Amino acid sequence: MSTLDTPAPSPAPAPEAERHAGWLELFFDLVFVAFVAQLSHSLHGDPSWHDFGVFLALYFPPWWMWANLTVSANLFQDDSPRRRLAMLAAMLCLAVMAAAVPEATGDRGTAYALGYAGTRLVLLALWWPATRYPAPHALPRWRPLTYCLLFAVLWAGAAFVPAPWRYPVWAALLAAEMLLLLTARGRGVPARVHTGHLVERVGLFVIIVLGESVLGLITATDEAWTAAAALVALLGFLLLAALWWSYFDFATTAAEINFAAATPRQAYLLARDVGGFLHFFVTAAVISMAAGLSTAVEDSGHDHLPHGAVWALAGGLALYHAAHGAISLRFGGSPARTATWALPGIAVPLLVVLVADALPPWAVVLLLAAEAIGHLAYAKRLARRTLPTAAA
């Protein structure tokens, strides 16, 4: 037996045990710093609807793999050499995908698809030991063989499908993955999702996309070193600070409360829906806003922002609030109460889109920052009445 043939890891510890992200997970996240930068750059300037579509299409596969690998690390607390090498291999595959993003719809499409195929093989290596657990915790072998190995082979084959036919094939494969996961309904999962660790991991990813937004503001001022650019950058920072404040004071608290009250199966389904599906839109919205803010700083001396930049910025904020509204409903929140904060959060940015042609860049960012700060103030008021009761 080689030094890498370690025994199968035991199921994750009880959720009551405190657990935080490990050094390997933090190192693994670094590749997504590059990914976010590449994707944000694709929306810089005056993006078209085609550019937005390509952005979402190229962002979902790496995000989905990050969510899968995060849940794997959550369920299987294992620091063996086997797992370390598997995660480093996944990091390398995702780095290939990130490098391919600028030309993923052209010459680098093959590298992008092969990188994703490699990550599914890594996922197989992480889940396969769970098939050797003693009953009743053993995972049926058909699940990793189908969800991981089969799709790895299909993606490897799809990498060599010529454009433009490869893109419908990629979309069909992703849809099939979603269908397979949604029909599983959480059966056969060998351990309970560790609440604190999962909330922390998703929060760290949100920090990555917010950090890219701040970095974009700083680098954009290097291109436009003027008083107007400084004003726009300051207002953009206030917008991002309000989003950070509301997310880590209220969104994470609500998640911890709802995960803690869930059964093991419910916790897994919440992790899939909230951490996997809905946070894709949360993080995609912030990446879009990062691109819009950078453009606003660079174009601060113009009469108005390009139409695509307005949609990247204001449309991104509307999507951000819409995603959080959907998360609230998934947690069982009241539709009427959710609508009181979600609908204004969606409507105000869309109204800004309608009048943006008559506004200078600083005014557009000011209105959006004011909405985010107002949203934060309302959330604090609402939390005083609801969160303490829910926590009790």
C-alpha cells in the first residue's frame, strides 16, 4: 500500500463542535481571486447583453465546482495527503479555467472544458471513500460514479466539440448535473452539514468578490487621478461597505439560525439551494458591480455612464437584493415581510437605470450607495424585532 492509500475518513463531527476553514481551503480560494478578476474585466466598459450572458455562462461552472468541493470538505473532515493532493489538483484545474476565460468562447474553449472535467475527477476522489463507510452511512457507489466520473468523461468529450455547437452541449451537461442533484433529495449523504463551517466558507467567498470590487476602485483611480474620480471611488466604497455590513450582520446570522434548526437532510438541501444555487446570483451580482464601479471611476469626467456600465452597476445591485429575497423565502420567510425590503431594493436600482442618461457618474453611484445604506438601516431596525426572537 502506498503512502497515499489512507483509510477512509470518518463522517464529519457533530455540528456542535466548533470548526473553521482550514489553511488548505484558504489557499484553494486564491485561485478564485484570479477568476473573479478575469470575469469582472469581461464586463468592463460598455458590456452588451451578449457579454452579460457569456459572463454568467463562464462563471457558473467554476462557482458550481467551488460549491461542490466546499460541501465535500464540510462533510468529510480529512487532512490526509490524499485529500491535500486532490484539492491542489482541483486548484490547478480551476487555474487553467481562469486562464482560459478571456478566450473561452474561442481558441481556449477546449482548455476551459478540460479544466472542468478535471475538477469532476477530483470530486470523485473526494467522495469515493464515503462508499466504504459502514452501514447505514455508506454512500451508494452509483452516485459518485454517475455525478462525478460520468460527467468528467462527458465534459472531456465536449471539449473537442467545435464551436458554436460546444456551447449548447456544455449547457445540456450542466442542466443534467442540476437535474441529477435535485432528484437526489439529500438521500445517501453520509454526514450532517456543519453549519458554522459552511456559513464561514460562503462568507469568505463573498469577501473575495467584495475585495475584487475594492481593488477595482483603487486601480481605476490610477487611470483617472482627478477629484471627480476620487468622489466616485469614495461613493463606491460606501456602497460596498454597506453591502458588507448588511451581509455579515444579518445574512450570515439568519443562515446560522435556519441551519441550526434544520434536520440533517434539511440542512443538506439548504446548503445545496442557498449555498450552491442562490449564492451564485449573490456573488455574480457583486462581480458585475465591481466592473460597473471601475468604469464609473474611469468615466467620472463624462456626462453620463455607458448604458452597459449602468446595467452592470445598478442591475447588479438589483440582482443582489433579488437573490437575498429568494434566500429569505427559501429559509421560510414571510413573502409579505420579504417584499417590504426586497422589492424596494430591486426597484430603486432599476429606476436609476431609467434616468442614468441624465445623470453624471457620481450621481448614479450616489443614488445606489444611498439605497444600500438605507437598506442597511432598515435591516438593523427589522433585526431588532425579529432576530433575537428567532435565535431564542
